[in-house]
Amino acid sequence: MPRLKLVPATEPSLAEKVRQRVRAMPRPAAVLQCNRCGGREMIETKTGMLFKDGKASGGTKQILCAACLLKGERVVVL
Ligand SMILES: [Zn+2]
């Protein structure tokens, strides 16, 4: 049976500590914006939903720019 040796934990460097702290912070909320027209009005769509027991469910959610949609363009924002 191999003998296990305890390796002392190395103290993280100052830069690593800063990186850990930044990673632990919550990401700031940002306003969704269309990258084609700069609009901020969005429409949520779902593709491939299932209709079961009188209810629609599932499907792939996508967020489209409403302004571009009115112009006949389908711009997926998220
Ligand atoms: Zn747009």
C-alpha cells in the first residue's frame, strides 16, 4: 500500500487572490441591446415547442430585436 504524504497547501499569490475575488463577484446586469440597430426592445420567441395535454411547453428560447423584426429582419440577440 503506497504511503500518502501530506503536501502543504501553497498560499495563493496576491494576483491570484485578486483573481479569485473578482471571480466571486456577481456579474453586473447589462441592458440587452441589438447589435444591428442598437434597439433595446426585445421579443422572446420559442422554436419547436411541444403541445401536450392542452399545454404548450419546451422549445428553444431566443430573444430577437423587435425593431429589426418590424423591418423584416430577424436578428437574434441572445
Ligand atoms: Zn435591431
